[in-house]
Amino acid sequence: MNFLLFLYLNIFLSTVTLIETTRVNKYLHQEHEVYKVEHEISTTQAKNHALTMDLNDIIEPAGCQPCTKSELSYCTSSSIINDHCCCEKRFEESFPFIPHTCFVGNKLCKPMFSCDDYIRLKRCCCHKLLLAKWKEMSSSSSIISYSSFYVLNVILLYIVNRYLY
């Protein structure tokens, strides 16, 4: 009887140890995400750009339709910066007048719209609107609080993309 109990206990403990070892090894060999700063526009850089850029230099391309309320809402949300970071990367800095940081990692980021839609909205609806807004804010002291709002939104988008997708 003691031998059977000993054998049963030994098998049980061996199984538990094997399960735990497998779980630990799986964790140790799991690929962890690593994110690096791809590019960054500081608040000072953004303010300087906003104050020196001319609204008249931004020309909407031919074929742009009037922007809808939802498109304009997209322009003023943090989604535009997220999509800029996903779609343009270092190829073109479209928003040197908005403080932001773009990260690159081993997971594919997901733009709110397709990158083609992002480019269309940026050119037809967002670029001039955002420059006007940031020019106004750069001439006042509210840029600090607004840039903090943008940074917070970018962090929240990162967390949502990280844990929900």
C-alpha cells in the first residue's frame, strides 16, 4: 500500500514538474516585443516649425472633395498621428509642427484606415487644418498641455494595439 502511494505521489509530482517546466520554458523562449523610437518631433521643434510654416504653402491636390465631419474629426484625433507613424515612417515627415514620437517594433501596426485613405485625408482635409490649429496654439502657451494630450493618446493607442490585437 505504501509503495502504491509512493508511486502515485511520484508520478503526480513528476507530472506537475513537467507541466511547470514546460510553462517556464515556453515563457523563456517567447518572443518579446521590442520597440524603438523611429523618429521624434519635440515640442520645441514642433513650435518652431508651426511658427515658420506658411498656410498658403499647403496646396490641396486637384480632385479633393469637401471633407465630412467624421473626416475632420479624424484629422483632430490622435489617430492621424498613429496612421502617420504606420504609413509614412521615415519616408516623409508630414507633421513637423505636431509633437509626436513614432515607434517601430516587431509587430505590424494597424492604421485606422488604409494607408491610401490616410494619404488622401492628410492631403485633402487634415494638413492645412492641423497646421492652422498648431500655429494658433504655438503662439500661445497651450502647446504644452495639448502636446501632453497627444502623447497620452499615442500611449493609449499603443496599449490598445499591444493588448487587443
